[in-house]
Amino acid sequence: SCKVSETGYDLEMAIPLSLIKEKQGEDWQSIRFNLGILDFDPDEQSQQHFFQPDWRGKENVIGSGLFFKK
């Protein structure tokens, strides 16, 4: 779900467990997830935002975005 707010927008999302199982199998132990958003405004320069540091850049944090199954 994404809604415009007074300061930009609010985003809420979910990754269905069924998708993880489909891609990883029933015995999955962890996933690594990152979300990148390109904020495009026709009147301004576009900006990139990341849930975790961009894994392709020098700001990358080893192990960022890892989620483990309990």
C-alpha cells in the first residue's frame, strides 16, 4: 500500500511466505531482502531511497537485509 502524505508518501508492503517457499523450498533458513525506490517528481531531480544501504555501493553493510526463519 502506498499513500501520499504531507511530507512525501507512506509505503507498507509484505512478502507472502508462499512466495518465499516457492522460490526457496519448504526448508528455507534465511532470505536477504532490499527495497529500492526511485522517487520521481517531474519538477525535481529524481532520488533513490533504499530500505538498507544499496548493496552495489560503498555504503553496503555486510549482512544487511538478512531475515532468518525461526
